[in-house]
Amino acid sequence: MVVIADKHPFMTMKKDIAEEILLKYKNGEANAEEQSQVERWLLYGADEELDLSDKELLDDLVSLRERMGFSKSKQRSLRSLRSPRSYVLWKGIAAAVAVLLTVALGIILYPKKIRYNEPQLAIDKPAATNSARLALSNGTEIELDKVVGKIAKESGIEITNDQDGNLVYNLTGHGDIKHDPLAFNTIKTPRGGHYRLILPDGSKVWLNAESSLRFPVSFSGTTRRVELKGEGYFEVSKSRKKFEVATGNISVEVLGTHFNINAYDNAEQHTVSLLEGRVNVRQGKFNRILKPGEQALLTEVGHEINVRTDIDTEAVTAWKNGVFQFNNTELKDIMHELERWYDVDVNENNIPRKKFNGTISRDVKLSEVLAMIELTSNLHFKIEGRSIIMK
């Protein structure tokens, strides 16, 4: 069962004792019980909710919260949900989720003065960057994060990497087009990388970490066909030519629409999520037509395609907007996402069955994300080189 605290811990403590605990906490001298006590005050927003007569004490708590990064513009949230085993939630966590993460942020920002069970780091890992490798049809490979401007010209298409980190394919003139059916380019993002490109027909594609897209330099014939591995978000330009995305044994066919495909090799199931328009999803002998807000769930070949309705499309596309967003997400799936985004490895056999909800910026370092998870669970992490070790 879920246990909820119904009484504010600050209300039963005398002012002088509270001051002493706050001072010890700020100086890194608080024991585990005292650390937990102060963090509960911060989670409950005691400085705002309690009518205490001593202004100095209130000011002290406000100062501590500000020092620990309580900025409304940087609020993030992550709260542990009930796992398969019973799990304890404080009412303050449910009522002040945004505050919870700024506590965790403060732990990272001031590690010398706040002795909490923060992840033990041999080396921290920065967030993913705008990086990818482009393979041209002639075999030339280009590291896109190292070049800006015109890269090449193939089949009458000018290939440019702009200052915003977009790979753009521009038609230079109808008379200059040479439709070469063998002219394919492939863009690959590494672990710890992501990229955005604009195809020759104007369609936009966002590639998540550890993903690739193979596509023709110019779309000839009656079909615009590309091949995806990993995860990509597509905004397909309208055309009479059908647009097809192939990923493994799955095919997604559209004319003009917005959709997301998640098809990583280590995923138990692949998904196709539709935001606008209509798509036809095929796998083997089965096919389903999706409407906006629906998601196709695909497992092994030979199995029917299941469809979820009324999905949270913001959560599905959060990755392309620079956010981790978890909705009742298994910790195993979260760790796989961290593996790709931060280029680390996790021992899957040690991952407990827990679920989480919340939103976290993808711009923070790995240690911050792990500290947030630690703060809302009984988990502890250690980073050794490129490995995350759970303790």
C-alpha cells in the first residue's frame, strides 16, 4: 500500500532544534536522519506553508532552498511510482514534484557541503550533442559536427550543413537533376548524439541517439522510400508520391503527416505513433491504419499489430524537444535510454522492477539524472568509466 504523510514534520519541532539541524545540514555535518528531515522540509515547502513567528528561521530555510537551485525557470520533476512491491510516497512529493528535482539539483551543485547518497563518480558523462556521420554515395564519410556550409553536390542536389546543425538537401535546378537509383546517403548518430535533416522533398527528420537513416539523394519513381534504424520523428511534406519508412520487417506508408517510429534492436516491442494525418503500418501479413493519437505496438513477425488509442503524444516526441518524459515507464527502459543518450552501459540483470513518472531536461549531466532517481527511490548508483553500476 502507499503510505502518505498527513502531518507536516516541521510543525512538531522547536525553533532552536530546527535551526541547529539546518546549520548542520548546510555544513555537511547532519546525520542520515537529519538530512532526511531537512529534505522533507524542502519538499513540503515549509517556508511557504507554515506560519512561524521567527522570520530569521524562515529566511534561513529560504536561503537554503535558493542556494540549492530553487529556480522556477529550471524546475524539473521526477517522482517514483508504486513498483510491483509496495512503495512509500510522501504527500509532499506528490504535491510539489517540481521542488523535488531542484533538491536533487542542489545536491549535485554543492557536493562538498551536502553529504547525501549521490552517485559515486569516476567520471561524469555530459548530455548528448548534435553529432552524426554522413556517408555519401561515393563512399566519402563526413563528421557533421566538424563542418559547416556546403558539403557536396550529388545528382543535382546540394548538401549543406547549416549553422544550426541541420543537414539540408536542396534542389539546385530541374535541368541539373540526374536521377541515379544507386545514389544513397546514410546518416548515423552515435550513442551520445542526435541530429536533424531536411530531405530533398522538404520532409524533416529528427534522429535520436544511436540511430541511422538511409535515403536516396533524389526521390525518383512513384515512392519516397527511406530506411530507419533506431528512433526517428518525421514531418513528411505533402506529395502525390507515397512516403515509406522501412525498419526491419515493418513498413510505414504515408502521403503527408507527422509520426514517430521507435525501433531499437534491444527493445521488446517497436512502436509507430501518429500525431497528424494517417499512416498504414505493415508487418508481415498484418496491417493497421492509424489515426492521430494512436500508436501501433509491434512485436514478433506473425503476431497481430496491437493499437493503443489516446496516447500522450507530447511524451512520445519529448526526446526531439530536449526532454526525457516518463509516463509509468519501467526503470529498465529508462536505463536503456540513458545508455544511448550518455553513451554508457548498464547491466540489465541488476535493474529492479520499478516505474517512474516525470520530466527531466536532456541537457543535464548523467550524474544529475541518477541523483534525481536516487532521491525518489532506494536505488544507488556508481559510475565507473562508461558503466553505471547499481548498488
